[in-house]
Amino acid sequence: MTWSADNQTAYRLERHFNGWRVLVQRSVPEVHAAVVAALKDLELKPITDQADKLSATVDGIFADNMDFEVRLEGMAPKLTRITIKCGVLGDEARSKLLFRAVEKHL
């Protein structure tokens, strides 16, 4: 469980195979824009950046060659499931850092 910066919203990150999932109450385009802005903040360059109104995929590589992938799936008009995978086993610390960077732009 992680709280937003304003302590108004709690997000529940759940382990899912080799990644982490969380639901946010925003549309896919809004969350995609937040992901792209977060990557700029972290000075990460996406390799793949594909998005439509129902889903999105953004992936890239950290400076130490660990890969990352952020997948967005629209669950309802204002509900998006984010899946974050970092490395082969789903590095928890980096996944949480990525989500916190995204959360700042939501």
C-alpha cells in the first residue's frame, strides 16, 4: 500500500508473476501522459511507446541494462490497470520508484 503525495489516495501495488499491478482512477490517455512525464523526470528514454484509448505499452532500459515495461489496460472509462515489470524477476524497489514517479503526474 502506498499513499499519494497529498495523502488523499491510497494505491495498492500487488505482485503479479514477475511484475507489479495497481489500479488508478484515471483514463488510459491520462495515465499514459503521466508515464511519459515520469520517464522524462527520471531521464529514461523509452524504446517502445505505443498507446490508444484502451491500452498502452512503454518500455526501455535503465543505465545498468535492466529492462522495464509499463503496460496500461483500460478497465472502465476512468479506471486503468498499470502493470510494471523491471528486470527478469520484477525488481520491487525499481517498480515502486517508477510508480511513485508516475503518481506525481496523476
